[in-house]
Amino acid sequence: MFIDSGRIIVILCKEAHLMTTREELKVDTARDEWEKLISQGWRRTKPVWEDS
């Protein structure tokens, strides 16, 4: 699992996304992180590119 962080930069009234860091988690750590997010109320969503 990768955790990407970044920021939104406004240039000439347009928003651009700038990725600042990427952290790779091993399987066991990723599972622990997933369980933590779910317990905090996060929910799985469909990808925006999925057709349906």
C-alpha cells in the first residue's frame, strides 16, 4: 500500500496538485493502517474511473 501526500496549488485561478511524499507500507503494516482508518469512520468508495 502506498500513502501519498501532497498539496493543492492555485496558479492563475486553476488548481494544480503537487505530490510531496510517498510512503510504501508492508502488508502487515498496511492492514493495521486500513483497520485504523475503518475504525475512524473511513469507508471504501468506487474509483472515479470505474464505469457503472
